[in-house]
Amino acid sequence: MKETISDRAPWAVRLSQEFTQDVKYALRGMRRSPGFTAIATGSLALGIGANTAIFSLLNTVMLRSLPVTEPDRLVELLQNYPGEPRGNGNWSLPSYRHFAANDHVFSGILGTAIDNLVRLRSAGYPDAIAVGEFVTPNYFDVLGVKPALGRLIGHDKESVAVVSWSCWQNRFHGDTDVLGRTITLQDRPATIVGVTPRAFTGLRVEAQTEVWQPLPERADINLALLARLKAGATLAEARAEMPLLYRFTIEERAARSKDPQTRKLKVEVEPSGAGLSTVRDRIGKPLLVLMGLVALLLLIACVNVANMLLARGAMREREMALRVGLGASRGRLLRQMLTESLVLSAVGTGAAVFAAYFISTALVQLLASGRPHESFLLHIAPDPHVLAFTIGIAVLAGLAFGIVPALNAFRTAPEAALRQKANSGQTIFQRLFGRGLVTAQVALSILLLSAGALFVRHLWDLKHADLGFRTDHVLLVTLDDRENQRLPSRYHEVMERIARIPGVSAVSLAGPTPLSGAGASGFATVEGFEEKPADRRWTSICYVSPNYFATLGIPLAAGRDFEVHDEAHWKVAILNRAFAQYYFAGRDPIGQRVTLDHVTGEREAKTYVVIGLAGNANYSEIGEAPPRTIYLPAFREVEVDADNLIVRTSVDPESVAQNVRGVIGDVLRAVPVLRTTTLTKQLDASIFLDRLVGVLSGAFGIAGLILAAVGVYGLLAYTVARRTSEIGIRLALGAKPGDITRMVLLETFVIVAGGLIFGGPLAFLGVRLAAMLVPDMVLPGSEPLAIGATVVLLGALAASYAPANKAAHVDPVEALRHE
């Protein structure tokens, strides 16, 4: 007969009542055992919280979709220069127009100049530095974004602007009269015509755009390009068509560039529903390494809780036997034990939410340190992906650590359990299985600590590498003089006044600064040096003022520094060793002539006389070989080609920052300060990825060690408690306390040895695999494994001290009387 809902109702109601009873019983049990509850939930909070935090970062950078129409149909166009990472942000306006007019697979192509810091002024509101985008007229139409207020940018002139919801709320206090308000952006007036929706904050993952402006008609502007596939068009079709369209870009760049590598450029088309990111390619594989490490941490936590539940279950065998004897089915016992495990996991997940919040906050600060706050703001926030992930791992964790204790209760033999005494020893299977779980913890912690040792050592090497300059006690102040007349006399006055500030020992001007990325570049030609076209590479150009090398501690190996009188005869240059060794091998470069062509051809070739030879200094990646660099005077006739003040101090550099800003405000009133940082922080920013992996892997390794130590302690403490009578008999028969201590320590060594046997090979292979996924990482030897094994051994010995000491001081009389 067909079953009806009413037929099923009693079973459903009964199951619901039983589940409610099991939950209440589990909560009462947790309340009665606060020590057990604290350790178990703490372990789970650490494991689940760390997994949630790292997945949140992975979701933000790699998975989260833009809040636009059909984000899965968006793609970005990237260029790949030989020997360099691919990138999206160096497209010309003619290339954009050619693609938009001739493609057959896109319904629209948009262009945007992202990460422009603009000075925003409005009457009645404080001045601010905001993140801006210059966008093509079809920007919002291609994305399918609708305004929250007013309208968005179309075929407008440059005198309009659209602000973000957060800018409207935070800078204009949600004023509904914001439409039509005139604001000043970089000293140019613009009228606000609209506000974007709350969820839309631009295309960049690492920044939140606050103001959008129409793209100016400038030949030198660089664009990032993003396109929307037509309905029915595929990514493969786009990848097939773009190389044909890209021939235009190659010819265009070849016509205005002297770079022979231009014709080797390639175009790539990649999905971009998650937005544009400058770090996605670099951070993707390291994030997978971190996900693997936190998965190990969660596994250690689950094993730890499973072992605790097994020990607790052994003490509840009589309870389970009584339940079976009173009529409870074994399936009912299985459901009860699994419910208790899931309740424990749920409580641990609640604590994990707070742990994930603090870890995520630390991640954002770690990634943004040393960078200007306005241009790098990674917003990690929970969304359905993160929620589903957290719930999923909570359920899996609860089942993982609960299934074995539940099955153990399922197999309970009522008669045997009721006959044995409450303090009787464990069965051989229970003893071996408990040791096996702790051995697994030790093996996993060796792997986790070995990986942590590898990445921490790599980070240490980077932070203490010889960079060719001193990073301590240096304040960096970046100015925005793009819209103002550059007068050397004003900058001379600024530097003279800053030099008189107490605590300042030297000051100079430069563009760029070390580790801030490449500045200008050009191709060098040296008399008497024949260079093959295939070997031709650009030379980095740095504009510096007198005293630059002394301020940063870059040694001058020969010749002299720039002097003030060089401003009138500014066609002089200083070379670094890399440049001199390549172009002047075996010759003295002092007094020689170097002709410099800018890569873009925007300036005519000029010849400079070499007056000095400086040491090598890193201006880009620490791991890279120092580039060939030529230093030119920052002051050129009536222009200033540098915008970074470098201040060396004898005190904490940040303590003089306010005074330095005051001097700049007095002398350069119309020139805003974009950012103030230290060279140490800039170093940290340049190795943000290595710091992320190094700091987190080290922290996770320590957390894994603590969990493993808790597991060792719990096993030994439980074993000593169950073997109290045996220990008492041994002492009564003449055993010494030292013999008992050695017995407990021997069990510790057996556990660690087992962990090393199983975890050693796993750690060796796992560490090498992790190293291959992190850029510029050298494959390790056996040193990380040795460090991991040693630290785990010391941690296990420390954890065994209290149980061993307790066992050695058992009173035989009391133990036998209790028996």
C-alpha cells in the first residue's frame, strides 16, 4: 500500500524528539566536563577558523564574482612580455579602439585606467586622497551596472564624475543633494552625476574605487581591457581571434618603441568574472599551499578530538552497556554518539567564526603593510561560498572525529562491559588505536613544522639579503606634483628645512625608490661596445638628487656624486656596477659617454658623461639580479624628475613624519603628500607573498605542534590514570620512581619514532612539493625535516613531563587500597 504522510509522521516526530534529546544530553555532558570541552572546542576553533580565513582570502582573490550582470561571460585581455609575468594594464587607446571596431566574439570591450590616486576636494568637506578610475564610455553598460542614484558615465566630457556608495556615505554623509555637486579632482572641477550601487566597488580585487571619470584623450594613457563574450560565443573562440587582432598592437608598439622584444609579445584571454587582480597569478599557487597546510592543521585537530572522545568513550562503556541492556538499539547509540560529535563541532565552529575574523584581519594587514592604504585595500568578507565552506568542513570534521568513537560504542558488548571494573585497563585494540591516532598527529605535525621551517627560513633569507643599501631608519615621503610647476628651488628649500629637523641626518630626492618597482627605462648605446639585437635589454633609469647615495648607504666605488652645479650641466650620469660590467668590461667608465634612448620614444636620445660608479641596488624583486641602472640628476633646468623624499634619521623615522609633512605644507602648499612610509615597510611590501606564506606557515606549524603536544599529553595522562593500580604494584615490588618515569618516556619515544617513520618521508616529499609551488623558492635539502622532527620531539617530551612526574609519585598504598 502506498505510504502516506500521516504514516510517516510518527517516525519523523520520533526521530526529531530523539535528536532533540541527544542534543540536550550532549550539551549537558559538555557542561559537566569543562576541561574536555575547552580543549576540544579550542582545537576545532583553531582548525576550522584557520581554514575559513585562508579560504576567505582564496575566495576574495580567485573565486568571488563581481556584482555585475552575468560575470561568467567576462574575460580580460592580457599581454605577455618575454621573461616577465603577464599583465593587464598596458594597453594603448588605439589598440582598444581597434579591438572594439573589429572583434566578432565580444558584445563589448571596456577600458579602464585603474589605481589612480586622485586628490578629492569639495566645499564643506575635508580633502581626501581617493582611488579613481578613468573609464571608457561603455564601461558601465558592458558590466551591466545600474546607478543607485542619478546616472552613470556615458559619452560625457571630462567634467563629470560618478562616486561609489561608500564615498557617498563616508565622504558626503549620504547627502541626497550630492547630484550636481561640484568637486575638484586633481585641481580639475567635475560635477557628480551619479552614485554606483552599494555592492559595486570597481574591478580591482585589491582596491575599492571611489570615483569614476571619463577617459581623457591622452596618447600616453595605459588601459586595462575587459570584454563580454557574445551570447553563444566561447572562450576558445576569443582565444583564437585575439592573436589576429593583436597584430595591430605589435605593429603599433614596434613603431613607437625601440625594444626588439616587442615582436615577441603575446596576447592571452582569461576569464575575469572575479575581477582584475595584480596579485592573482602570483598568489594562486601559494594560497593552495596554505590551504594544504591549514587542512593538515584541521586534520591534527580532528585526530586530537577523536582520541579524546575515544578515551572518554572507554570511560562510558558501562553507560552504553546499560543503555543496550535497557532496550536501546545499537543504531540509537550510533546516532547519539554522532549527534554529540556534531554538537561539539557546532560549538567549535561558533568559536571558529571569531578566530577566522581575527586571522582575516591579520591577513589584510599583512598584505597591505608598506603599501599606500588608499591604493591597496583587500576586502575579505563572508559570502555564500565562505558560509557553505565553513558549514561543510564543520560537518565533515564532526563526522571525521566522531565516527570511530561512535562505532566503538556500537560494538560494545553489554555483558563484558558490565562485568569489568570502572578503572580496568584498556583492551589491546583500544590501546593500539589510541597510540596510532597520536602517532598520526605527530607525523602530521612533523610535516606541518617542516613546511613552516622551510618558509620561515626563506623569509629570513629575504629580509636579511644584501640589497645594496641600508633599509633601517629611512622615511619615504611620496609627493603628487603631477599638476603643478616643478621648481627645483622649492625642493631645495624643502630639503634644507627637513635637514634641520632634530633627528634627521640626511635627506635626498629620488624617483623611483628602492624596491618600489621599475621607474623609467631606456636603451643604452656605448661607444666601443657592439651589442647583438637579440641581447638588447632596457636599462633602468633613476632620477636622484645630490646626497642620494650617502642617504641610502649605497657605496660609490669610483668618481663622484651629483652636485648642485650639475643642474646647469645636467647631462651627467652615474652607473651601477651591473651596467659597467656589461658595457665597460675591463674599461674605466669614468669620463665615458652613454647615449640613452627612452623605450617609448617620447624623448629624443641624449648623451651623458659618466661621472661616477655606484654599487648595485635592488629596485624591483629581491630575488632578481640587480638590473643595469643609470642614475640621472633629479633637477633638470626648471623641472624636477623625482617625487620621493628620502629622509635618513637617527631616531624612529615615523617620529619625524609629522614635522616633514609640516615643512612640505609650508613650502609646497599645492603639492599633496600621497603617502608616508618607511623603507623597512617598503621592503616588507615587496616580499608580501613570501611574508604571507612564511608567517602563516610558521604560525600553523606552531599550532600543529601545540595540538600534537596536547594529544601526547592526553594519551599519557589517560594511560597513567588507567594504569595507576599496575604502577602501584610495580612500586610495591621494588620499582624505583626513575623506572616509572623511563617507562612513560619510553612510550613517548615510541610515539615520536612512529611519527617520524611515517611522517618523515611524507614531510620530505610534501615540503619539496610546496617549495615548487612558491615562486623563486629554492628546493630544500633535509634541514627543514630535521628542524621539524627535533621540535616535535622536544614538544612531546615537554608534554610527557607532567604525566611521567605524576606516575613516578604514585603512592603504592593508596593505589592498592583503591584497587
